[in-house]
Amino acid sequence: MATLSDRLDFVLGRKAAEPLEEHLGLRTCGDLVRYFPRKYSDAMSVRDEGEELDLEEGEHVTFVDVITEATLRYTNRQPKREFLVVTLGQRRPKVTATFFNAKYLKHSLVKGAKVMLSGEVGYFRGVMQLTHPAFLILRDDGTMKGTKSLSTIADAAGAAGTDVLAAFEKEYFPIYPATAKVQTWDIYACMRQMLAVLDPVPDPLPEWVVREHDLMSEDAALRAVHISEDTRERERAIERLTYDEAIGLQWGLVVRRHSELSGTGPAAAPRDDGLAAAMTAQLPFELTAGQRDVLDVISAELAGAHPMNRMLQGEVGSGKTVVALLAMLQMIDAGYQCALLAPTEVLAAQHAQSIRAMLGPLAMAGQLGGTDQATAVTLLTGSMSAQQKRDARREVAGGTSGIVIGTHALLQDAVEFENLGMVVVDEQHRFGVEQRDRLRAKAPEGITPHLLVMTATPIPRTVALTVYGDLETSTLRELPRGRQPITTTAIFVREKPTWLSRAWQRVVEEVGAGRQAYVVASRIDENDKPAKGGGRDAGQGGPPPVTVVQMFERLSNGPLAGLRLGLMHGRLAAEDKDAVMAAFRAGDIDVLVCTTVIEVGVDVPNATVMVVMDADRFGISQLHQLRGRIGRGQHPSLCLLATNLPETSKAGQRLRAVAGTLDGFALADLDLLERSEGDVLGLHQSGRAITLRFLSLALHREIIETAKELCEKVFDQDPQDPGMAVLSAPFVDADRVQYLDMS
């Protein structure tokens, strides 16, 4: 008998096991048993002679028929290699199979031989093709010869005294993710051989959990998902394995969350005579009810003895920065420093400028006009000169800077804080757990700084429970009074070309009225990669996307000639970016032609119109983020989404959805349905994509919520539960769940 930890070469033999390890990375019985089918074939797997064919590309099929033609051909490349093409019966459409190891097969797969062929369907010029399928040669004397995988199944059927063909005439066959070297029949044969000798698999879940949720046992589920012929039984197995994935994810997050809570946080009780109170008193507007509620929660957590771990999400313009600033001031009042980590230099500079402006004299420590209790705001980015960096690091290390704002430059070893007590991470999806932890590690020994992460990308509930499941969540839903509505319209250029001309007229009209505009392109130039976050069908059927460089030239010499245009993209030098943004904010540039470098953090209230070119190249949430750059002042605003794809395409439906609502949370749910789980979950620390086979973040909210509750309950009973550790192993690396590159 065998256990999950046994190597496959011990159980299957080296010849069968080596291809599984080399091509699929499967080394143990545990690896193989959790290599799940990607789908199941339909009933009547075996297509006998004369059957009509209506098969889709990628579908797995098994034929039993006579070879009517066998032709040797040669590759065009040197050295030339021969390959064998056989035609099967007189079928319509024509069915062929190609074999590349013709040297050994050309004497067996000959005209007139009766064969069984099994593989995935492909089409080329109306001909159905199977490339290097598994095969059996069916001789008149009842003997068979062919691919080991089919031979193993046939031999097992013969040994059991059953009809060999009946062994393949099942209501289903599992279809596995396969390669040219290891086909699905090979995997199926190895799976059956291994399961026949596998000891009962211990259940990683406590017995009360299995009973309470009426789940199939782990052993039964792992066997049924591969070999059960009963549809309901397989469905029950998949339900159990879906719970396994949800619980594995949540256990890793629960362990991390409790690990953080066990640390010592820098307690900072609120003061009535400090910077936070002074800032609140001088605000030129009244905080919304939502902002006050969130601040009450955050203030109480900052005053506690354990580190806060909280995510603040809210629509663009909902006032997250003010909340974060008041929280940081509470920490400064208690003698601590705060670090604000931003993903881009543009956003870091924007934060520094806006925070200094909001604080006024309260941010002018040591300067003429500063108040007695004032602090300093320091900016540190990678593109600053060596002297500027030294000066900034000196201010940070000396403790004169209460608020330190920067990009990844803050993570460098050379940056030292005197008394770091709080880390704020803006646009959290641009950073990984490891990066925010590196910054928190700069605190005094024995102290774990409070953590506040912010995102203007609305997050569906299931994503918040998984991707950000180690954080408590606060949400700002209401917008401050005075924010202007944004009208959004999709322009389908091929169907209504005059609408794009009208769009440029609207830009001219807005500029003529004293306002400004953005024109956004998806790429910098022809060598640029496609924009991240684009829809799955981005650009399908349309011409190549217009680049920002082309757009700038086209508009400067065409419909916007006479206006003052500026060019902004990620490859500009930092000083050039700063100069362009400063000119745009000052009103010296009428139209900013740019890439998504302005997606977050850019605040120009006078900008009232945005034209997004090739909008099909962007995802739903990304379009919503871009749209948030306008509507920030006193004038109504207009966002135009231009695409060369038809209105009836998936991209067209996506753009109409964005145009139809300003509710970012509703759009986030739609965005989740479009994206793969791997896109959402990101990467392990190792850089490998996190994959979910059964759990869907879009469809399994109840299971995810149940898993979170279960993990909390089990953790209270046994934080070292070994079964939970087994389930979380695929998602955990060095006791942490890593989710990177979420943009």
C-alpha cells in the first residue's frame, strides 16, 4: 500500500513516473491525487464506425475505426524528420491523426489496421485532427498493442473478464491538463494504478466540521473526483474540495492575522491639544458621517496595545486621504513617526503637496510661520538627487519629520526612522505583503507599527475576505458634498465615426470655457506592452491601439491644433513628469495626453473632460479609476470611452456597463466575473501564480464566509491544527500568504 508522501517512482515505476515529474511537476502520490481533471468528457466517449461527428475544438474523443490511408511526410526544418499522418475511416468531416515518432509506428499503423485513437480534437481547413493521440491496435485474435496508458486500461479490463471496449464505453472520462509528452490517458492510467494501492487518506478537517456541513470525507472525495461514474457523487466530491480550497486560503490568513495581533503596538491615545485636534479645527469643510465613523474606529485601535491592521476602501474622492492624515497626526501627537508608501512618484509627490497644503503652518516645523507644535513632511523618491536623498534620510533618522512620504525608496536599508509607529500604504494592490512588512520592520525593536492600507479600487466582499483577509475593512461610500456628477458615454467609432469628431469638439468647447481635459492612451509607443487590467477580449478584431506618442502628434496637428497640449507617460524622466504635472495643475496646459500614469492620485479640479482611446484595452475597475480624475471641481464632467470594436462585442458590453453606473462597488463585482482567479489572487512569494481549481471568488461567497468562521473557531481550539496546515500548504509560504501584482 502507499501513502500520500510516497514517491511516484516507487508506486508506479520509474518509466511511468519520470514523465509526470519532468513535464507536470508531480513527484508524490499526494501531488498526483490533487492533480484534478479540468473537465469530464460527455457520454459515449468511443465513436464507432459511421457515427456522425459534431465535436468542438479541445474536446476529448475516442475513435474505433479502420485506417484508410497512412502517409509518411517530412518536416520543412533541418534536419528533416519524418512523421506519419493516418486517415480514419470514411468519416465526415475527415478525421486524421499525426504521429511524430514515425520510425517506430509506420510499420504498425498501416492501411487496413483497426485502431482505437484517443486525444483532443483540433481543426485545420475543415479537417478534424488528433495530434499524437493515444492508440491501440485491435487485432483479429483479440490481442492489443499500443500506448501504455490505453494498454493498461485494456489489460485491466481483460484481467477482470470484461469486454475491453466496454472499459472505454463509460458515461464519462476525466480530462486532465496535459502536454504533448504526457497525455490525459497517461495521467488517467497512472491515477487508477495509484488509487488502487493508496491507503485511506486521513481527513484534514475536524470530524465536527465534516458532519456539520454534510461534507464527503477527504478520502472519498479524492477518489470520486477521478474515477466515480456517478455524476452526483462527483458533484459532492467537488463540493468538498471547494471547501478545502476555501479553508486552506482562510487558515493562512487567520494564522497571519493572529500573529500580527499578538505583537505589541505603539499605543497612541488621542489628545485634545495636539495636531489632530488643530487640523480638525482648521478644516475648510465638514467631515462626512462616514469619515467620522471610520475615524472613531481607527482612533480607538491606534490607542490600543495591539497593532492595527486595517484597510480603508472608498470611491475616488471619498476623502480617504483626510482620514489617513488625521490618523497619522494622532500618532505624531504621541511622539511617533508615520510613513506613507505610494506606488508611483507622481502619486507620492501629489500626496506630499496635498498634505502640506491641508496642514499649512502645522507642517512647517522649524520654518518661519510654523506653529509651535508643527511637524515636518518629507518626500523621498528614487529619482531625487543623491544630496536630496541624504537630506531627506537625515530628517527621517533625526525624527524631525513626523510624516514621511515616498515610493519603494522608503524600503531601502539606508532609510532609518527614529520612532516609526504607523505605516500607511496607498493603492495597496500595487504592493505585496512582504513590501509592507519590510517598512514596518523599521520600527523600534519590540514594536509592530499600526498599518492602514488604502484603495480607491472598490473590492468585492469575497476578494476582501481572501486577498485582504488578514486585514479588517472600513468602507467610505458617500462622497463629500460639492462633488460634481460625471456623465460617461461609450463611442463605437466604426459604427458612429462622427461621434469621435464631436468628442474633440467638446474638448475644444471645455477649454474655451476655461477648463482642462485628459486624453488617455493604452500604450506609450509601438514597443510598449499591452495595458495591464485589459479585458479578456481586449483589442480582438480591431486595429492596433493608438499610442500616446501618436495621439499627441495627431491631436497637436489636427482636431486640437491651437490648444496647449502636454505629453505624460511613464518613461519620462522624473523632473519632466513633475514639470508637466505642475504646468497642468497651474493651467498652463489645456489638454494632458497621457497613459495610465495619471490613474491614481492626480487631483486637478479644473479638469472636466476625459477621452479614453481604445477603451476596450482597459478593465472595468481601471476605467472607473481613470474616470475618477475628473468631476473633482465645481463643474459637471464628461468621460468618453472610445473603441474600434462593435457595440455587440464583449468589450462593448463592458464599456456600456461602465457608462451605465458610477457605483464602483457594482462595477467591481462585474470586473471580478471577467477576471480569472489567478489575476485576482496574484502570486506566491516564489513568483508562481496562485491557482484555484474549484473555488470561485465570484460564485462562492457563502463558502468563503463559512470557511473564515470555521478557521477562526478551529484556531481558538488549536492554533497548530495539523490538518488545517495541510490544506493551507498550497497557499502559504514561510507562514504568510503572498498576493502581489494585483493591478
